[in-house]
Amino acid sequence: MSMARIRKDDTVIVVSGTSAGKTGKVKSVDRKKGTAVVEGVNVHKKAVRRTEKAAGGIIEMEFPIRLCKLMPYDAEAKRGTRVKAGDKDGKKTRVSVRSGKTL
């Protein structure tokens, strides 16, 4: 199994598309589909039917975005960074190529 470039709770930046330049925290990742849901990114309005649990209406929700359009965000450099495999205390870790810090 290869190391995941983007995981849940990572801060990412959108590289291309209509949401390019936006940053957010990853809520969930679907490896089979190659998508992720990110807070405040790819937000659309959706009509939802009323149920016993929730009131219906038009709500804004985040839709999945392709992983190839996302890059891990380096807070020090204030831009996206590539990720390489590193070793810390005998365990594999993700290391930022730009700053050299572990993610």
C-alpha cells in the first residue's frame, strides 16, 4: 500500500478549477473515486426534501473535488507543496518538499 498524499484533517489548497486558490480542511477522502470533500470549497446549492429529521429547502453544501486538483498546504511558505516519504523513529511519514517539515 502506497502512502496517501492527502488525508482527512489535512489543510489543502485548490490548484485548478473554479475554486482555485482557496484553502480548507479535508472532511473526507474517497480513494476509489479519487475525490475529497473540503470545507468551503466546491460549494453548491442543493434542493433537499423535507424529512422527519430535517426541514427541507435549498441548502448549501460542499461537493467532492478531484484529488488531482488538491495540494497539501504549507503554512510557512503560504502555498502548496509536494510530499515525499520520510522516516521518523522507524515509521514512514509524509514530509513537505518545500519546507522539509513532517505533515
